[in-house]
Amino acid sequence: MKIKNVIFDVGGVLLDWNPIELLRSMFDETKAGILKKNMMDSPYWAELDRGAVSVDQAVELFSQNIPELRKDVESALKGFVDYLPVIEENVDILYKLSNEDYNLYVLSNFHLESFEKARKKYAFFGLFDGLVISSRVKMIKPNVEIYEHILNKFALDPSETVFFDDSIQNIETALELNIIAVHTPTTESLQAYYEKKLKKEK
């Protein structure tokens, strides 16, 4: 079956998602470690991505054990997008796929305010034919419902659809639905698949 559709994760595929390095770029080493433990490692982070809690609620929840760092929590949560590096090699492939007439989609766990900030900041989001963001649809990877949602919303045939994600758990769920799911924890893994399976000769 010919591949017609390509779905990209965002964090770890198009934007580099490394929480401790991200926080180190914003704060000193000690504070970065404390914030990671109380924010990204908190179970409430997933609820933020799911859209079950607001940013302001998350600030309060993440600050429960570190009230003295509340302002830093708020600064980190509302400002981290400005410090997210672009994975240039993968974005280059995205542009190539756009020029080769693939249908392009996003399937990402991302809290809404930060995603909207990223979408406005990075021009490459304009290449996509459709976006499914966890906080917007109140579903989250790797739960199967969000995959069914993107397939149904855009009438995608799984056998004609490839999905790139850096999380093996997210890949495993996609495979259960017969999506052509490719684990891409490195730029080389995405580049190799593009060259072998997706690149169209001029």
C-alpha cells in the first residue's frame, strides 16, 4: 500500500524535548533539578497535557511542595516554549515531505497555551493539514482513543499512514491500530526511514 499520510509527534521529533536540559537553560543546576522533580516528573504534568487542569491550576499543584519557588514554577511553565530547540534535521524532512505532496498531520501531547505559543513561533506548523493536540481533545497518548480520533477526524487509512514518535509506548499503541509506526528517538532514524521509504525521486 502506498503511503499518503505522515503524522509527526512534536516534542522529541520536531522540537527537542529534554526537560532537565531545558530547565538548565532557564535556571541554575540546583533549581533546574528541583523544578523537574516537582513539574515534569509530577503526575499532574500528564493531566496538564490532557487538558484536565489549567496552567494556573498546574502552577499551584507543582508549587505545593516548593512554595518558595512558585514564581519560578510559573516562569518555567509559561516560558519554556521560548527555550525549546528546533530539531532542524527533522524539520528539513518535514519541508521535503510537504513539497512531495504528502498529507501531513501532528499528533502531540502538549498543553494548549504552550502549543499555541509554539504554533505561532514556528513557521513549520503552517505545513500541516491537521493538528490533534492532547489538551484540545482531552485525550492523551499512548491511550488508543486519541489515535482513533485522528484516524477518524481526517479519514486516514492506517495502512497508508506513517507515524513518527520518539516514545516506544506511543509507537506500540499505533501499531495496534495497524498504523505504520516508526520509532524515531534520533534524527538518524527519521532520516533513514525518509530516504528508504518516503523520498520521491524527481
